[in-house]
Amino acid sequence: MKTILVTGSNGQLGNEIRNLSIFCDFFNFIFTDFKELDISNFKNLEKFFAKNKIDFLINCAAYTNVDKAESEKEKAFLINGKAIENLVKMCEKYNCKLIHISTDYVFNGKNYFPYKEDHKENPNSVYGKSKLAGEKKIINSNIEYIILRTSWLYSSYGNNFVKTILKLAKKVEKLSVIFDQIGTPTYAGDLSKVIFHILKEKIEDKKNFKKGIYNFSNEGVCSWLKLIPIETKDFSSIAKRPHYSVLNKSKLKKEFDYEIPHWKDSLLNCLKTMR
């Protein structure tokens, strides 16, 4: 039985993967978060890999506070950049395959057509730059990897835009929400499902390993909820955010023969779970 290590397992995606793993009897899962395994600590990381035979690594660990990263640049690059180099070295040494979660923030968001995987990266924020630095560590290595870029991630776990709006709706009569940022809300539950699909159908067969970068978000496009619409410039935000975060998923759908749900259907599923 193959062993899969999931780092950052207490976050939105990590928890969704944990839920699915209950129904998965063909893999042995090890779930860790910062307290159990600090991926920025190379010595501890090496001890962990030496002790546990890891076949696949799903890295959900990341510094994700977009605004705070502007004042904590060193910490953002440590977790999203240097720590990824540590993981790459472990994958090289122990012949471990890597699935790494990245973001649309590696682009500047000035397009008016969906971003493909080979579009030129040009991040606006420290967060985006740190995530791109992590991607480069992986791409420039010799390991077997898949990088999944996603956008507007939400879940019944953790903090996210959906839960923020639900909380605010109970407290205030009027909500001012940005309307000029376009993208696709992505349910972490759906992202976890495509990861399991890749693991089960492709990665175990080396001939079918589709190494590279893939975009994944739900289908469909929207802006943030239009209650009292305001422009991005009128919203207090430290980091620059992409105005256009729509990703082209044709590569992933073709290579892995995968059907992606529409964001509206997935949002309803998430809300049912939260209830």
C-alpha cells in the first residue's frame, strides 16, 4: 500500500482531503500540520522522511494571508519558497512524487480571457511572488510533480469569503462588496476530489504520470456578491489583488479525463455541509 503525506492538513483543503481519505482503502495517509511537521525546518523534515516511507506528498501548507504578507515578506518567502525547496530535496532523496497547491496570484490579473498554464507569470503581491518562488523550486528540480493552480478557494473549514459574508449578513443591514474582481469560486471539496482522481487513476502508473502545471477551479465565472457594489480602489486592501482570476482548465480536463462541477452547484453543496 502506498503512503501519502498531507502537509498543512488543518487548512481548508487539508481537511477536505482528510474527509475523503476515510473512504479510501487503497492508500495509507499521514496528516500533519505545523505543530507535527514544520516544513521550513530541514533537519526535522529529514528525520520525518527517514522514519516514514513516503510515496506521494500533497503539500497544502502555505502562508496565505495576502495582506499580511506585504509586511511579513521574509516569513511568506520562508514558507512558500524556502520550505518548498526543503520538500523538493526530500522528494529527490526518497523518490517521492509531489502534488503542490499554488494560486492564480502568480499572474497579475490584467487579462480579459482565462489564464492558461503557459501564460507569463507576473505577480503583483508579495504573496503571489512567494508562491511563484515555490513553483520555480519545483519546476527546476528533477522530481515527478504536479502543480495545481487554483483560485478563490472556500470550504466549510477555516476562514474564507463565503463564511465572512454569512457572518456579516447576520450583523449588518447593508454590505459593501467588491464587484470589479472577476473569477471563479473554488470549493476545496472539489479540489480534493480531483487530487484523489489524479492519485488513483494516473500517478500510480508511471507511464501515465502527467508531470507539469495544471489549472483547477470550478466551472463558471462571477464577481464577488453584488450587494452594494464598490470598486477595488474603494476597498481597504494592503496587497494588490488580480482583477481577473479566471483559469482555463482544458489541460487538466483533457489529460485526466475529468468533469468539473459548476461553482453554483458546489457552493450549494458547501452550504448544505455547513448547515
